[in-house]
Amino acid sequence: MDIFEKALNYEDVKHAKKAGVYPYFIPLDRNEGTEVIYEGRRIIMCGSNNYLGLTTDPKVREAAIEAIKKYGTSCTGSRFLNGNMTIIEDLEEQLSGWVGKEASLVFSTGMQVNLGSISSMVGKRDIVILDKEDHASIIDGAILSGGKIERFRHNDVEHLERVLKSLPEEPGKLLVVDGLFSMEGDIAPLPEIVPLCKKYGVRLMVDDAHAMGVLGGGHGTAAHFGMTDDVDLIMSTFSKSFASIGGFIAGDFDVIDYIKHHARSLIFSASIPPANTATVLAALEVMKEQPELIEQLTKNGEFMRDGFRQLGYDTGHSESPIIPIIIGDDSLTFKVWYDLMNNGVFVNPVISPATAPGRQLLRTSYMATHTEDQLVKVLEIFEKVGRANGLI
């Protein structure tokens, strides 16, 4: 059998493109934050992770430009050898203070954070416990570790306790959850999870990729609940609120130092470029200086959630600026996405197996920099498209 046969016979994308409803890898001409240019048309962006709108902030842009002038475009090597720089270690110190931990470690991507951190801490005789809605990078990190994987129903604390109670005492155990879940915008119930971790001797890691800059005054999910000291490891990415690319893990010094010397995704990857590092430093400074941005983000999320519910849309369990529009059918999800795009609103269609059957949805997300006029227009377009497709 030719190993390429699966690729040669892969027809799904071809059929979708031929039908004019292929919704992925959209080539944008320009991205101006709250609006993008696509095929010469101006479209309101409601599918971005640019929660604070900092990708277009003048201070953040200037920091990236100046870093290239000072440091060049790349470190051209792994941090383990020749690619470490003082600017990266300065960022780690700033991030540790921001999330309230002793130490942090910067990776070149968020995916690498979870792959390296989980696989270096969890061994073949250990157990990693995951929420069934955890991000793919968490799942891949758990698989890469070689440890035993146990899963519990999404945000179901009773089921979690049954899982924990069934586990043997001897193995080391790490529970990993998203703080703010990226598809439906709901939050992990840390006040209920933390006592169970203490009761059953389980360490807790929270993935704050979507919560950093959004919850807890921007400090993340643990800060949102006032439980920073109760969470052992906090990770986040730079590709959302920090307007860059990369990520970090934070925790006790000894644990971070261990990960630093054992995470293959760190050791065998080139370090984060100086411009991206400087971008994160500048974004963090903006968060500190302008807390009103985070407050406005919360208000915009509340405004849109109320607006969608008044129109009659099912927004699931959203508690954040990530607001799903539950459709429940693959074909209809693509059709509504297509109509919204043609009417000037960019959203993300999510179908099975990325979400459970019957929970196919349009993922919408909002920025602090969206204006009220833009948000009102988005609701008007959703009303028009929803009525035309029999959703409301």
C-alpha cells in the first residue's frame, strides 16, 4: 500500500471548495484588529483571539520594530545553547510577577509549552487527568508523556471525584484543565477542583491561554477565583492577549528549573525571536497601565451575550468574551458561516469531531477595542442571517 493513498483519496476539502463553503485558511489581505480586509471587502472580525486589541497598539508595534533594530530578526538557536538572551529572561521575571509565581519559563509557541511541560513532569508510571474539553496541545502532551491518561466529563466535578477516588495512591498525578475553555467560553470551576486535588494528592496545572488578559484583572483564572497559591502550574500563550507568538509556564522555582532541563520542545527548538519577546513585554506593560482595557473587554462580552440571547440564540454556558452560537448541524453551521461572511462578519465554524455531535457551533469572540457601533452592527447581521436560516 502506498502511504500517500490516504492523501490522494482525501476529497472532503475539494468538495467543500467546489461548493463554495470551505471556511478555513481564509487568506486575509489586511488585519486591522477589529476589522479585516478580505477580497477588497471590509469585514468585522469576531473570530480572533486578539482580546485586548493590542496587535495594532502603537506602543506594542513600536517595541517590535525597535527590537529588530537592536537585536536582529532571530536568535538562530535553542535557548539551551546559543539562543538565550537577557530580554527573554527579563520577560520571564515580569511574567512570574504578573501571575504570582516564583519562576516562569518562555517557550517559542504555546503548543510547545504544553508538550514540553506535561511530558517532562509526567512519567510512564504517573497518571495525568484531563477534562474532556481540554485543548489538543494538553492531550498531545499527555500522550507524549507515556503516562496513563484518565479523563472526566467537562466541568463535571462529581465525575472528577469518582475518577480520582478510583486511582491508586502510589503514582504521581497531574490534573490539567483549561482555565477558560476556548470553544464555549466557560470557566473551569477551580473552587471545587482545588479541594479535590488536595484531598487526593494531585498536582494542578491550569492552561490560561485564553484567560490571560481576560480573567482576574488580566492575571488569569487562578487570580479570578483568588486561588493563585492553590494552583501549582500556570501556562499561557502569547498569541492571544499578548499580541505575539510563544508561551510560558510558571510555578515554583525547582519545578520550572526541572522543566527547563527536560522539556524536549524547549531544548530542541529555536528560541522566541527578540521582536516577539519585546512585543509581549510591551503588551504586559499596557495591561498594567490600562486596566480599563480588560474592563471594557468584559463589558463587550456581556453586551454581546445579552444581545444574542435576546435574539433567541443558544450561547451555551459562556461566561466570557468567547461566545458560541450553538447550531447543532454541520451543514447548517457552514451555511450560516457563509452568509455571515458575505454580510460582513467573520466568525469561526466548529463542527464534529472538534465539538460533540449536536454541539456544532459558530465560535465568536470579542475585543476590548470593538466599538459599540460595530457590535450593534454584528447583532443586526446575526438577526438577518439567523431569521433567513430559521435559527431564530
